[in-house]
Amino acid sequence: MAAHATTRRRLTPSLLAALTAWVLGLGVAALPAAADPWPSAPSGAVSAAAVTAAAIDAAVTPSSPPSKIKALQWLLTHRSIATTADGVYGAGTTANVKTFQSQQGLTADGQAGPNTLGALVVLTQQGQSGANVRAVQELLAGAGQSVGVDGEFGAGTATAVRSFQASAGLGQDGVVGPQTWAALFNAAAGGGGGNCDAVSGGVPLSETALATNGIRVHTCFLSRTNAMVAAAAADGVTLSANSAWRSRDEQIALRRQNCGPTDYDIYTKPSGQCSPPTAIPGTSNHETGLAVDFANAQVGGAVNNWLRAHAAAYHYSNLPSESWHWSWNGR
């Protein structure tokens, strides 16, 4: 019995060493390194490493595309600061950003710059559900990926993440870590933004965004509008708007002003009988955010001449009867 116990004591160290080496070797082989690792940080604290690793150099502002504003709003909600995801960066969202910033020891200015975004983002991956997943889905959709915003990180969302990662030159692991969050927020506005041909009827404010010089258009038209305004500016021509997107109520008010006060005047009278001609509510490209009435666009002027020479390259066409009115389809 004593000899057996002595043998067991003599063998145990070597056996443990062998088992330890085997387990460690198995662990290294079984756990591949993450393609988009998440820096560690104390729970609830801002991680400077996370911000640096993410390299977010964009900001979400009131003129950002609705997809990015909604992503900000969903992330605030995920951080237990309930925020309506309406795509409008108004007083409520500003106040909630300040609340989050105060909690995290950031300057509470209500502006969602790189540090604030870097503190908001969290590791998001397949199998999760909730507001953080909706934030990812909003950004993916805004970048042109085919994905629904349902808050469920399933196979479809994972596929969309991998597709986006491939387009951004990232490792395609389907996990939304710092680098993927950064690429999503840094992505050019209106990278996809939807199909303008599919837009019809009136659209809400949340489906529009402010282009350069305060021109509000549908998000699908944002990148083209910004590019056109920039190209005109490079040629010494300033493009600004007398009118762009209008709500249904604004279109009705305009019909009442230009066509008359009765229901017939507002909803039925042919637009050509109004002074100036004004589309029937529900039929105006202004209500879809796909038309702009440019300022100082009289025939023969610098603005009109520039538009006639260059606007088609940006999918803007003129309504012949109105030198100032340019739209997605020329109506």
C-alpha cells in the first residue's frame, strides 16, 4: 500500500505536466484569433484603446444620412438611454448624447464625434438581438447592403456584414468589432442609400438628408447631389435651393396658395391652371425628395448654364417649363 502511494506521488507530477501541455496545445489549436478583436476595457468605462483601434474619424450630425442618425439612436438605447430611432438629430437626441457623454466622462456637448461613437459601439455578432443589432443593420442598409432592420443578427445579417467587410478591405469574419464599426460610420454618405427609381409618393423627413448648402433630398439622391454641388463649386458656381424636399402638408399649403382654397383647387385642378404651376399633392417630386428648385437658375445665367452642361452626369434632368426645377426624372 505504501509502495503504491509512493508510486502515485512519483508519477503524478509528470502526468500533470503532460496533461497540462496537451490541454494548452489543444486550446491554442482550437481557438483561432479573431479577425476584428475587441480591446478590453473596464465595464462601463470609456476605452481609449477601443477608440484608437476603431479609428472612427467621422461624426454623426443633424445633416448625416438617416441611417447613421438611427444607428446613433439605437446605440444610445442599447446603452440604456432610450432614444426614438426616427433618423432626426433633434433636441431629444442631442440631450441623450449629452447624458451618455456625462456618464462616460466625455465633454457633454451633444455632438456625436469620433470619441463619443467610439465609446458607444459594442461587439456585435451572430446570435445577438436588440438595439445594437439594429444599429448595425441601419448602417449596413445605408451602405447599400441588402438587410432588414429587425434587431435579429441571423445568417442574413452575417452575410451582409461579410459582404461589407469585403468591400471595405477587412477580414470577412461576420463580426462587427472596432474596425467594422469604424468602416460603417466612416463610409461615404449615400454609398447605396436605396434605389431612387423605387421611391414614390410622399416620404417622411426621416428618409431625407441635408446635402451641401442645405439642400434636403432623399437619401438615395444624397451622394449625387453632394458631388454635383462640389463640382459646380470647383467651377466657381454656387448651387443652392429655393425649395427641395417638401412634406405633404407643405405641398398642400403651396397648392392652396397657388391654385385656390377649395378641395377642387388643392386636390384636382390641373397644375397648369395654377400660378405658378404646382403639382397635385402626392404627385410632386418635391415630396419624394427627388427634385430641387435651384436659386438664381434663370435661363442664360451661370447656374442654369452650368446645370445644362453638367447636371445629367448626376442624374438631374430639367423640367423644360421651369428653368429652376431639376429632378431625378425631369418631372
